Amino acid sequence: MIHAASFIIALHAQLSKQLRSLMPLLFAVLRCHPAGSLAIPLALRGAAVSASDISAAMAGEAQKRYEAAVAAGAAAPATPPKFEAMDLE
């Protein structure tokens, strides 16, 4: 059985290669968990990202990790990602 996170990472890598010419792409990431692990790499590659989580702590942690990545030298995208807490029910 393939672990869900591994599948998402593999899918992201494949899509990234195939759709690079179409950037910026719009991605709606429904969960920040685990702390922006999918949303942040997509944003740093130029995709417009809106990520939410029911947990304000998780959305805040994703925002901190994004800011740390940019502070460490990653190129900031033209449109920064949006991390917010919300219940999507």
C-alpha cells in the first residue's frame, strides 16, 4: 500500500514536470497538514496557493515554515501563499 504523503509527493513531482510551462497555476490545498508540506513547495515553484486547515495552529505553522524558507534564500513567488484557518463544512 502506498503511503498517502508519498503518493502526493510523487504526483506533485510528475505534475510539476509536465505543467511547468503553465505556471503560475492555481492550487487550492484543502489542508495545511502536515504544516504546508505540499503547499509550500508548490508556492515556491510559482503556483498560486490557498491553503486552509481547521486548526489555526497548523495554518500558522505552515505560514512560519514558508517565511523561514524565503528567509533561508528560497525565491519568493509573485503571489505569496495564503494560509488560513477555516472549517470547510
